[in-house]
Amino acid sequence: MTINDAFPAGAVAIARAYAEGAFSARELIETTLARIDTFNAQINAFTTITRERALDEATALDARRASGAALPPLAGVPFAAKNLFDIAGVTTIAGSRVLANAAPAAADATLVKRLADHGAIMVGALNMDEFAYGFTTENSHAGPCRNPHDLTRSAGGSSGGSAAAVAAGFVPLTLGSDTNGSVRVPASLCGVFGVKPTYGRLSRRGTYPFVASLDHMGAFARSVEDLGAVYEALQFADPLDMACAQREFEPARAMSGTLRVARLTGYFDDYANDDARNASLTASAALDATDTVEYPDADAARGAAFLITAAEGGQLHMKDLRAHYDEREPLSRDRLMAGALLPAAWIIQAQRVRASLRRRVLELFERYDVLIAPATPVVAPRIGDEFMEVRGERMAVRASLGMLTQPISCLGLPVVTAPMRTEAGLPMGVQLIAAPWREDLAFEAARRLEQAGVAGCATPRFAEETA
């Protein structure tokens, strides 16, 4: 591999080539930074470039290699994180100008540190919806993040910059967060692989919170191998995150045997256009899934997620809303204000619905290893679109892009999003959903789709036009 071959090569391939001496980390990072400098203005994925840190880490890694010391598994791999992750020396803005004058983070978030300890090199922070409350990354402060497959379209959100940076070939790995679909929606719309593990699998320490009972951390990559590598690196039983369970390490490596797979219908067909339904049908056929099942009361699960999100998010931000109302993102501030005023009885009932549905949905995993559903109802909407049409029904874009992900988030289930393509060539992802703590099964389903040529990251039109 030459230095130019590293774009958009995978993380595992880069680490292997670096260990073999194909190039220096300094060369690789300089090339990475040059590509971001040249093309980020078109995508608007990055909000901060950690140039000095990246070059310093590359120089130190080269010295380590020259000394003959053992190299960590992701040595030399560039990565970036959604700008709600603390990065030492950088102000954590969480997509908001309200925090722009806050003190820089004193230390890296746990997951940023995990990747750095595994040899990956931090190159910057990524665009997002303000305080993670949105599905489009049309940020009025930083500007919209654009989809590398069509610069007129949304990258999805709220981790839009994280998905777009991988899709554009800026970096092979990124970190994001997912409360109601903020990894899965942009992974689907940008055509990359994404993982939202079981609630509590990955530490949230050092990240700006949104909804404590729903917040998950996750990652993006261009292949199942790379996604598995970053997922394995991130695992850490963190006693300082109350939700981070003391679970044993779970590998994402290949397994053998039959997967029992079923396709979710009902709600997941009713709110999916032809592109989305066709993606789930194609994935089902490739995995020999002939059974269909319904998620019981999926609409109620989505409603519960909406109420819990609005109430917890509103309470978290109430003081700040009062002090900085005019400075807040107009697309989210009124929803947070309304959420803070919801009656407590409604939230208690929402949590009861959530607990009841969890028991009923978990019964499905007594018969099946993986459930398949579309990740988004439609392909990426155009930037500025207020509404989208789903099976003849007009729906608000920002509230409805996550309608197929919210019922899954509500129960904290692990999901790998696998990228596919529509007949028109735009990305459309499927959710591969497993029982709690069985990420290995979701990874295996994604791996089999990738090996069958059904799922995979395509070169975006952005890259073709700038080659």
C-alpha cells in the first residue's frame, strides 16, 4: 500500500501497512489533514481540526516503531469524534454556540482515550445537530453537513459529521452517539456501517449528555472488519458511568453456523417507502430469512421514546434555555422547552410502556437471532426540506427520519446498520437487531451481507468528482 492508497482504505489495512513500514504515521496524517483542508468545505463534516495533536502523536508513534517496540492494533489510523466527545484541549461544543466560550476539556472522553491507547490518531471534532436533538445535522451555527453522495442532500443526524467523514474518505473511523437513531440514521443516509451497541455497553464518560436513560455511544466505519475492530477497542467496563455494565469483553469476530433471521413487518413496512422496504427484503433474502414477525406496539414504543427524550432533555437544558434562549438552535429549543413542561405522570407511564414492551420484544429473540428492519423511511432528504412523503403521507423530516430507529432505541437493543443502495444509486441502510449483549450476532449478519455483495460502502459521487 502506498500513501495515496490509504484513501479511502480501511482502518485494519492501514494499521497493517503501517506496521509493515509502508509509510510513516507523519506522512499519513499530513495526507489526511491535506485532504480535509481541501475538501471539508464541500462536506462541512469537521468543526475542529486537532492538527498539532495529530502531528505530535504521529511523530511519537513513528519513534515507537523505529525503536522496535510492539505496536498497538490500530497504530497510525486517523479518527475523529462527534463534537460532544471531550477532546483534551478542545472546547466541547455539542453543536451549540452557547458552549463556545466554555473552558477546553481537561482530558479525553473515555472512548477517545480508548482509541488513542490502541494507537489511533485523533484528527478532529465533527459536526452534529445542536445537543444531539435532530436527525439532519442542519446546524444553524456551524452550517449543514452535506451528504458525500449528493451534496444537495442531508447527511442525517445527529451524528451527521461522523457518518459523512467516513463516507467521504476523510478518516476510516469515527465516534458518534445514538439516543433515538443518531448513529443509524446517518449511517443509512451516507452509506456506511454503524454500530449502536446495547445500552450500557460503551462508556459515556466525557461526553455531553442528552437523555440519560437512552444515550448510547457508537461508531462508524467503511467495512464490517473495521467496525468490529473499533467496537472491540472501545469496550471497557467503566465504574464511573452508572449505565456502563460490568460485562465481559465481547469480540465481533466471524462465527459459523446458521443464523435464525426474521424480517420485521407491520409498523416497519407501514412507515417505509419502496426503497426502504426493498432494502429489508433484499437483506432478508440474502440471509435466508423467510419468516416475518411484528414488533408488538412499535408505535407505542416510539411514543414512549419521544416523551422520555423530550422530558429528560428538557430538564437537562431548562436552566440554559432560560439564560440563552435567543442563542439556541431554533429547531430544537422550543421542543426542549415543551418537554420540560410535560406532566410527570406521562413520563411514568412512558417508562411503564417501555418496560412492558421490552419483555414482549425479548420473547422474539427466543426464536430468532437477528431481526431486520429498514434504518430510515426514505433516502436522504434534500437540505432545507421540511417535509417528506412516506407512502403517500406527508411527514415532518426532522421528527420522522428516526421513526424506524426509535422503537429499537427505546429498548436499548444492539444494532449494526449495513449500507445498501437503491436503484437510483443512493444509500439506504438496514438495521440488524439482536438481543441485549448479542452484538456478535448483529455483526455476523452484517458480515454475511457484506460477503454476499449485498451490503457495502460505495465510492461517493463527491469522491468521483474530486478525484
